[in-house]
Amino acid sequence: MNTQALFHLSESPYASLVSETYFCLRLRLGNEDRNLKVYAHFGGKYPFPSAREKIAMQLAYLDKDFAYFEAIAPIPDKRLAYVFEIVEDSHSYFYTERGLLDHYDFAYSYKDFFQFPYLHAVDIPSLPAWLDQAFFYQIFPDRFKLGDKGKDRSYINLAWGDKPTPKSFAGGDLAGIIERLPYLSNLGVNVLYLTPIFLSPSYHKYDIVDYLTIDPQLGDEATLKNLIEEAHALGIRIVLDAVFNHLSSESSFFQDAVKNGRKSPYWDWFFVQGDHIDLKHPNYEFFSVCPYMPKLNPDSPSCAEYLKSVALHYLELGIDGWRLDVADEVSHEFWRDFRKAIKSAYPEALILGEHWHNPHAFLKGDEFDGVMNYPVTYALERYLASKETDAAECASALNRIYANLRPTQIQANLNLLDSHDTFRFYTLCQENIDQLECALSALIFLPGCPGIYYGTEIPLPGNFDPDSRRCFPLDGEKPTPHSELLRILIGIHNKQISRLPQFACQAENRLLHLVRSNGEEGIELYINATDQPIELPDHGHLLAHRYEGKTLQPNGFLIRRLDK
């Protein structure tokens, strides 16, 4: 046994509450020990030495280094104790807080068992119920559609469809989104995530001047309410983008601090070295390398109250949640307070953080519901776009991602191929539409909420910002074989896969094999990202792409019901 690979941590993704009646335990072993038998002994903390239960743990995830065993077990007592048993060559080893032991005397287990000192129902994460069947569609409003023909259009400096620059304004607006709602509904998406729509000097609106004013370029509050009502009538929810890490240097709050220095009531809203703000030689913190976006301090009580009031205002108007920009650079303390304020008033509101790496510190159930799952993006990119990895390496990467997330939080993560901050996946595929379609098939199978970036259904190409923010074509609603395939994939997700909570991922005969099931039924996906056809017998499929006879061609996929 590879003893150095053994790992468990209580009250973490390796030990978490699933509900008021079940908990989840995970134990990590070395990949080479994946065939060992693993058990969990668990019971009430005080009677544990003499009265406990034993449950077999199943191999849930496997990456190139580790095997992750998991058990979902009933809660026998709110004060819970547990230890692990590993059987190798008919000998039982026990893993406790002391490490791996050759033998174990349960009479003295109180000294070193793992524990939940007390299971509090309030600590169980509660996610919006509507996430189970959510399919997201991200819109960059300035580039989606110009709907308000009567507005002042003097600011527009980009002919619709021309390549954008960092200073381009194309004229898209909320009215344009309203006009395209029937199209989006027909596509099958049911959640719209809009990048910022508040008053700002830029086309992207991530440098906000006034959070309580809709930018006139995009509409006004009445237009937003109309969008919400029209979308809800079609079963589509609206999620807005909250930029609470920074704002525009033109905002009245920052300008007051510039004018009045430490005497400003907003001085502690910012991070300044010295007694006055120096704009020529910035002595204040700002986002990235952008002095025109001074960093906010939401740990200032007045700043925190203001930002919470902004979030609550738009929830009162009827939006369904918030995507939080640069969320990992804001304190845990603020997000815990923010969640309490939001969820106490709107328990079904989504709180989705932007996070590009391992987000477990923010996903304990007391901050975000979920995050934008960029690690999944990277895994699919390496496998299907750049072809840097094979099926085994992709399966390893995906399994490692999910093994290190609490099972209760996985469903709220937004799985995506690209966004306004990345290259278009289609461009990374060198505009090979078959590779993109394989990636979309994987997207609908992965646990969490799938989402696409506007124009993926066309598909739009695009290099890095600002090229990834091209205009949605005027004839973009015209059906094509690609958009029809995507519509079918979305339907399979919403109507079938979303009902199947169990997930498995492995490489099989050089194919990536993903499975969703619920113990009684299942659906499986095979993807061939090799340059060779691979034989794959079929017994009837739901959807196939580049599947001929019994052969799955390169850059093809097959979706079928799971063999019984």
C-alpha cells in the first residue's frame, strides 16, 4: 500500500453533510491501491467504542495519482465519529487521526477517531432548487442585438459585425435581448447571465460609475423589468453581473475620496497609502493593472451595506441571482455576510462566484452556491481543442476536480467552454466544428450547470479579448445543422441527464467515457478525440455524431442509454 497517498480531512470535501439524514465520506488512496477493499466504521460519538455501523466505500473517482473512495451513509447520531478500514492481503489496517495503524482497539477510539462534533442543520448548504435543470447562456449586451432604434446612438463607433477594438461600442441593448427571447427559448436555454449593465464609461461596463443606474446605452430600469417579466413568462431566469471588487475612478464615491482625503465618508471604501489619493502616481490599490478601476474595500461597514443594498434592489425587481466578478479577491467575511443578507430575503437567488482555480475555500455552504468552473474548461480544452492530452489524462483531470469538491456544491457550478474573458473554444479548435461539438456533448454530461457563451450556436470565432466579444450576426437566428445539434444536446440535458445525479468518468479503448445514472437508469457518452476510427458497437443511440456503422470516427461522439 502506498501509505504516503493516504489522506482524509474532517469537515472538508472529504467529509461533509449531504442532508439532514445523510453524510458523505471520502478517503484518498494511491492509484495503485484502487482495487483494495475500503470500509468506514461510523456511529454516535459517545457509544462508538461499543456500538457502530460498517459500510463499504466505493471507488468514486480515479486520477493518475490517486483513487478516491466514497460512501454516502445515514446519520445515526448528530455527534458523529468514524474511522476507516483498508483491507490488503486479508489484513485490515485502520486509518484514524493518528494515521495508518496495523491494528486498532475500538475501546480507545475516543482518542483518535475522526469526528463531526455536532451536525447542525443550519450548516447544510441550500441551493436554489431550479439549478437542477438550468442551462446558462451568457450574453455580452453591447454585442448581442440593438433593439431600441429610438435611443441616442451617437456613442456607437463600431459597424455591426466589424471586428471590435478595446474602445468599440456596437449598440446592443436590453431591448435587443427581449426581441431574441423566443429564439433563446427555442434553443432550450433557461438562464441568461448578462455581463454588467450599469452606468459605466466603457463598452464592457466592468468599471461601474453608478450601480443603481442602468446605463442609458443599454436601457433603463423599466426596460430591465420588462426583460425580466418577458423572460420569466418563457421560463427563463435572469442573472446579473455584480462587480463588487472594484469600481470606476469616475464614481462619486472615489471622487469624493480624491477631493476630501481622509475626511471623506468613503475614505475607508478604498485601500490608500497616505492621506490623499494621488491619481498621477497611484497610491491606491486597483484591479489588475488598471488604475481607472480602484479596488473596493467591502470590509468597510458602510461599503458592505451599500453593496448589499444594490444586490437586494435588483432582486426585488425580479432578477434570479448574481454572478460575482473577481469574487476570490474579496474577503470571506464579506461574502459570508452577503450570503446571509441575500438568502434570508431571497433563498432561491443564485450566488455564483468568479473563480479560476480550486474554489473549495469559498464552497463550504456559507458563501457562494457555486463558481464558474474554469478547471473543467481547461481539461476539455487540453483534450478536445489543443489535443495535448488523451482520454485517460482528461478523465484523470475531471475526476480530480470533482473529488475535491463537496457533493452538495457541485450542482451549482457553472461549466463552460469559454467566456468574454477567454479565447472562443471554436477558435482554439482551429474552427474544427466537430471538435467543438464533442466538447458540447461533454459539457451536458458533466455534473453542474452547463452554459454556453452567446454565438456558440453559430459558432462565432474569436481570439482573446476584445476579439472574443464580436457581434452576434444579424442572421444568427437562422437554423443550421450545428445549432440544431446543440438544441438537441440541450434538450437531452434538460429532460434526461439533469435527473441523473451519479457521475462516472474513465478512459475506455482510447475513448473518453462519461456516465450519468441514478441507480436504476443511465445514459453514457463516448468521445473519440484520436485521429483514428475506433470500433464501438451500438444497441440504439439517442444522438450520434460521426458514427458510421459500428465505428466512431475521429472527433465523433455517441450518446446512448446505459447497458443493463
